Amino acid sequence: MDENVVGLVDRKYIEKKDERRKRMKILAEILDSFRILAKKGVLPESKKALAYDYKEEFEALHRIDRSEGDILYFAYTYFSEDENYENQGNLIPEGITIEDAPDFHIELTDILNVVSNEEINKRIAWSAPRGHAKSAYLSNVFPIHQVIFNKRKYILIISETDSAAKKFVEWVGNELKHNEKLRRDFGELLSPSKALNDKDNQEAFLTKTGTLVEAASIGKQLRGKRNGSHRPDLVICDDLESSKNTNTVELVQKNIDWFDKVVIPIGDPARTAFVYMGTTVVSNGLLQHVMSKADFQSKTFAAIVSPPERGDLWDELETKLRDAENPNRLEDAKSFYELNREEMDKGVKVLWEGRWTYFALIVQKANMTSRAFNSEFMNNPIDTENAIFKLDALTYFDYDEIHEKKKFFEYYSAWDIALGKNNRSDYNAIVTVARDKRTGIFYVVDAWAKKVPAHEALEQALKIMRKYKPKVFAVETVAAQHDFYRQLKEAMTKTGIYGTKLQPIVSRTKKEERIEMLEPLVENGALRFMRHQRLLLEQLEQFPNGTNDDVPDALQMAVDIGTRMKRRTYYKKPKGL
């Protein structure tokens, strides 16, 4: 490659939109006149080479003109295998076009367009899931865009570690040095030979147009940073937090203090933009602190935008994936999905279908803890510091422990009814507990929950009655739920279930308060669980900040009914009476 590349376009046309468009208009008129002459067959040979040069310049100007205000187009034009296949640093694979771009990438680049061209001192804080290319656009493409259009004079890229930030800076520098299409259109802003650049090392480089791009990490001393007379005018914060620097309250507060006292004051209020994008690691961390600031435009994204209508089928698929004793569980899950694909895909919408299908997300979820999945992909971390129910503090049991001593147990069940056509938001949940008559300890023997219509849950209620023969089966009877209480009562009579008392429940306290009342029982080991009760354990762990708490609600009702039942007390008859 020629180390002294001269771009197809004069720098003044790159940096000055008005001059660029005047030049485009002139070239368009010249090319039109050449086409007319060519059609008439009177275009001189001497003009043909000139026409080719003008055409190349016009096309480059068109790419440049659109790129300035459209960062998504810029990314697909200069960093795609299809458009720039000889470049080593392409981000967009072959066969993927701009028409394939997900809404998330469109929205992400749209907000960067605003920062670039409309509000140069805008402040943004976004929480986005892992693996969704936010860094590719924010910390790879965006700095290059700002450099080549000479929008900024000092770009600071901050990450969790020095090595992560340096990789971003290195990638940006390598593209400016070696991306042939970029250099052909925009000229040489950084020489491939480090010795010919004023500053060029792992931590920073200085372009020929005087823009400094520098790496930094969280916690670093940044006061007094300058590039000549310029203070940082674009501060990119990319995934500043991880489990390593948020695992104590003191570390979280240290991050917050650093950001407020060091990062925010570093720039010029009239010129400096702050763009912070990351994944929510802890519920009260730095990212949430920044997102709560009035002068930051904030938004949270989750990998799953809209859940499926047939949550019951997906629960069944996830159960298959978690069956550790089945070496073919992934293949079985795929077969199950293909067999039921049409039903299972109804209602599903994910953030980036091309990278993370709903099936792929559920596979990922099955491979990790609920806590990790909710943090990494749903941006809904569990507040472990203030969590009411901690999974490692629960008492667990195996069903055999109570099966062998059936005579000492009595059973209680409760149904938390979810109403609605498809029940996409809430679960119909039926929980059954076994109460040891000798000790009063409760064992959760069955925790059924599915997003199905209430009439299907009613059939499940009858099955549970026949299986466990609970003394009492509780049903919440608020408003429209009362009709299903009536239907269940009629169905019990028709099917010959007489040994179970159907108990209507009208709750007088808030659901959250009722569920929280389970905590002392859990803490004392008087309420015990089985490890395979995945959904119940997930909802307990996420309570009270989770999306759903239907299964814990049903559990609370079952335990409450069992607690109210008086224990039988046997007295020895006195002699002589």
C-alpha cells in the first residue's frame, strides 16, 4: 500500500457540507453533459478518462455525504465484507446488508447521528444486553466517523480495563492505517508507519488533522487531560462495570464517586458529549446512577422484547435443555422446537433476530444461572444485597424424604389465577405443599406454572387434586376470578372429588406484603424446596423486582391455608373415667 495516500476527495469537501454539495452539483452537470455527448457518439477520447475520474469522485462524494449524517450507512459501506472484502477489520459479515439491520442498531446509530450533527454536547446513558454489537458501533465505528469528518479534537475511550480500552483505540488506528476503501475516499489521516505519526502507541494516536484518540480505564486519574488547547470533547464509556468492580457496596460507591468527580468535569460543557453504554451488572451500580441523571438521555434494552404467547411450550423446551442426564438434550430441544415452531414463535420479538433468536436465548438461559441471564441479557439484575429470598440460603429436600412417611403429612394447594386471552404476561400457578403434622414444617412438593388460559389451569387443578388429595385447595376469588372458583367447584362434583375442601380467598393485603411474610419460614428452614422447581426459585430470587411473582403468590396462599388449619391434639383419657 502507498504510504502517502491521496484521497479521491479534497479535505475541504469532506469537512464542509455546503462546499461538498456544490461540488457534487457541478460534477453531476458535467457528467450529464458527457453522457449526452457519449450518446451522440461525439465524446472526445481525451474526455473519457476525465469522465471516469469525475464519476469516481462523484460516487465518493455521494458516499461521504450520506455517511456524515448516517452512521449506519457509514458502517455498512466501509466495514462490511460485501463492500470492503479486502479489509481485515470488517465488522459486518458477508451476505448481511443494511436492509438486515435490526431496529436496535438503527436506533443506536440514530442517536449517534444526533451527537455527531445536532447536539454535539449531548449526554447519553444506555443499558443494552451483551452480544448485541453496541461496542462495535459505539467504540469502533463512531470514533472513526468523528475523526474522518474532523468533528472532534480529543476522543477519550474509557472501558473497565486498560487492555479493553487499548483494543478499541488500536482497532480505530488500524482502520485509519489500512482500510483501503476508507483511505481511498477520505485520504490518509494516519500513516501505516508509526514513525511518521506524531503520536502512535498502544494508548493513543494523533491524526494528521490533529485529533487525539486515547484509551483510559475506570478509576484512572483523568484531570488536566488536553490535546493542545482542546479538552476531551467526546467521552465514550463502554461497559465500565463487571462483577469484579461491583461486588461490594464500597466498590460501587467508588465507581460513582470517580465518575461524578473525575469524568463529568473533564470536558467543556458547551462542546463535550458523554456517551455511556453498558450492561446492567448490579441494580444500584454506576450505570443506573448515570441513567438517573436529569441531563442524560437514558434507555434500557432487553434481548427479549416481547415474550411468546405459548410460554408453556417454551417452559417445556427449557426443561428438556436442563435435563443434565440426557446427553442429547440440545438435539431433543431442537426437534421439539421444529415440531412446534409455528405455535412457539407466536408473539415472539427479540432485539437482534439475526444474532440471537429466541431459541438461542433460551439455550443460553439454560446454560447459565437465572441471575446471570437476567443481568447479561435482560438488563434486570437481581439486587442480591437487598434480596428477600437468597437461593443459597434456602433449605432443600428430596421427594423421597416425605414419600416414605406419607402418614405424617397433609397437603394444601392454591391456585393464583391469571386471566386474559393468551396470558402472555402472567402465569397461572398452582402450588402444593405438604405439611408435617408433627413439626409443622412445609415441603413444596409441586409448583406448576404455565402461561396458559385459565380453563387449562382448571384441568390441571383437578389433576393435582386427584394426585395429592389436598385437605384444602385455595382459589383467589377477586372480581372475575370468582367465576373460575365456581367452575372448579362444579367440576369437582362432576368428577367425584369430595375429599378436598375448596376455599375461596379474598386477599386484604398487597401481594408483595403477603409474599414477604414467607421470609421467616424460609429463613428458619420451616419452608423447604426442591432444586428442580426452577420457575418458583427464579421468581423468589427476583422478588420483589422481578417481572412475575405468580408462583410465590400461589405458594403463600397454600402455606397460609396450611398454617390456619389447627393441629389435632390428642389427650390421654384419665384412668377411672
